[in-house]
Amino acid sequence: MNDMPKIIIGLVIFLMLIGFPLWYNVANDKAGYVPDMELPDTADQCVRDTEWMRTNHMDLLNDWRDLVVRDQQRFEANQVSQQMEMSLSNTCMDCHDNKSTFCDRCHNYMGVQPYCWDCHLEPEEAI
Amino acid sequence: MKLVLSVLAIIVLALVPWVGVSTMGLHTVFGVVLPYLAIAIFLVGFVWRILDWARSPVPFRIPTTCGQQKSHSWIKQDKVENPHSFWSTVGRMLLEVLFFRSLFRNTKAGIKDGPRLVYDSSKWLWALGMAFHYSFLVVFLRHFKYFAEPTPDWVLGLQWVDNFFQVGLPVIYLTDVLLIGAVSLLFIRRLWSPQVRYISLASDYFPLLLILGVAVSGVWMRYFAKTDILAVKQLGTGLISFSPVGADVLSGIGAVFFIHLFLVCCLFIYFPFSKLMHLGGVFLSPTRNLANNSRMKRHINPWNPEVKVHTYDEYEEEFRDVMKAAGLPVEKE
């Protein structure tokens, strides 16, 4: 006499729980999706290199905010301009003027919820 | 020696993927082949060990009881400490599994003025254990976002709570701090207390250090040596849907990610062979998961040898004539 049936039920529940991504992806059929960000055609160069921006843009924005808000330093020299305003709304969104096809595509894919837009207004998008 | 061996093992394990990826370019081995191998070993090993335990016979009730058992209606039963029904046993198990109740009762012997021996309640191990296990669970569940597309809402909710205080950028996860803090203190406890140190084996140090290595490499990647997580999610969703990404995506991921992934793979491979199996084993603790119903239900040991008996009825049946002839009383004429 042993508790084999009960234990097998428990084991099946465990496997279903840890296999969540597997059946979730099968149900949604989106596992192959890769976000495609729309790049601006007005400029050919960003304030930093693309590779660096891909991984570190949040640090740049954070540093910019601290410099502007705490040190009253509003401009920086970078590879685009000697007098670039350090501003999300005025500089970044000037070229990347569509939040939903640039920022959101990647953030939604990665499940990242940045709080930029708690304060900043996003530019009005042409429909 | 056990400690030195464990530390060395972790260092070597962290160096292997670093060398393999950055100098030998074995991205596919460390990014695709090894994760599949690790998951396969984990799943097969886990199921095999649980089934091995499940085959053990459970002939008798052996729950540890420390309260009034079910008795007359006017004697109050302690249902948690001495459960007699299925559902009170489930309640006891839930408290054990979710809140580590046995550990909560931990005591520490000490000598007070007198001198007299006293047993103080000692909650440190319980508190650290709770902090460690629950933050590890949240960290584990948060990682589902690298495998599930679209990112499930409950993962976002978990993240939102975990990010609640919005400290730093990227926002520091509370569970990251709790996990590393708790696992470090649990490790220090093994070294600090002479009694615990005496009974500690390499199989105690190694998993703690391995989990610490996983956590530190993950935190290092999130806050310092950043890597392209877009490619990481492509790798994750590719692995889970059995269409792994090619070398072009893999080569864009930093070496620190491969260290993290390799340590996680080691954890998965090591899991079924180690004390970490208490994940499944806790549910099979016979001193907790059995109802104390020995006085209500007869439990017969299935492998008791068959006892040959000869009842009085059979005896009389056999010797009735002889007994009658001898003038002995019989029950049936």
C-alpha cells in the first residue's frame, strides 16, 4: 500500500505549473514574435552609438535628469552636437516622435514598465 | 576543506562559460545545448526521484503529534497538531509548506542565571528561510517573462509590486535585495555557529553558494554589465518553443549572461541529486502528511506474513465425534 495515485496527481500539477511558458506560448502562438522598432528617417545618428543605447539608454536618461534637475546643467556635447539639450521630450522625442512604434514596441515585449510617462507628456501622434 | 572545495567549484563553474564564450565562441553550446540538457536532466531526475519515493510503502501512520488527539466530543481536539481527517491534515501541510511551521517552533538551549537550562524561541532561521524561499520564488516567476510572449499580466503585476519603491534605475527589485541578503546570512550562519559548522557538508555549502552565484550574476547583469535583453528574450522564447535562435542573435549577448545561464543550468542539473529535492520531498514528509486516525481505522501492514490459524469452530468440526464419545461438551450437536 502506498500513496502513488495522490503523488502522481501532485507531480502532474507541478509539471503543469513549471511548464507554464510552454503551454502559454502554444495558446498565444506568438513565440516567434520579434519587435520591430520604427527608426526615424530625419536623423542618421543618435546621441550615442546604437549598440550602447540599446543596453544603456535608461542610464543616459537617468543621468540627464539628474544633471538637469539637480545641477542646472541643461546641455551636453555629444557626437551629434556640441550644444545638445538633455531632454527626453525635446531631444529624444524630436526624432523618435512616435512612442508607440518606438519605445513601447520593445518595452511591451520585454515587460518593462518605465515611469518616464508618469511626468512627461508623449508627443501627439499622427494617425 | 568542504568549504574551500565548494568555493573553488563555484569559481570554476563561473569561469567555464566565460572562457567558453569569450575566447572559444561556444555560444550555441552554452546558450542552446546546455539549457536543453539541464532541463531534461532536471525533469527526468525530479520525476524519477519522486516516483522512487512514491513506491515506498506506507503501512502505518507515523505523524508526530503534539496536541490532544480526537477523542470524546467534550475534549477539545488540537486539529493542527493532531489531525485525524483528510482536510485537517491538508491544513497542517499547508502551514508546513507555505509557512515552514516546524521551523517556526525552533528553540535554542541556553544557560541562564541559576544556573538553569532554558529553551528560548529562536526565529532567525525561520525568518531568513521565509525571506529566502519567497524572494527566490518571486525571482523565478518574474523570469517567466523571458519565455512567455506576450508577457503575462501576472508577471507585470509581480514586477510592479517588486518595484514598488522605485529606488534607483533600473528600479531595484526588493526580492533581489532580500534574496542576496538572506542567502548570504544563511551561509554566514553555517560558518558562524560552531554546532552548525560541525555538521555542515559540501552539499550544504555548495547549493547556497551556487544560488548566491546565480543571484549575483543576475544582479550584476541587470544593474552593471548590461546586456541586450531583447536578444535574451528571443533566446528564451526560441528555447521554449523548440526553435532556438541562431548564432547571429547569440553572439549579441554579453558573456555575463552566459555565466548567469550556465550557473542556472548547473543548479538545474544538480537539483535532482541533491538536498534541493526537498522541493518535492516536503510534500512526502510522513510525520506531517499522515492523519492520526489509528484509533478509527485499522492499518494492516501489507507484508505481514500470513498467520495460519485454527479457530475453535474448525477444531470442533474436526473432533466433534471424538469429543462426544469422550463426553466433552460441544457447541453444535
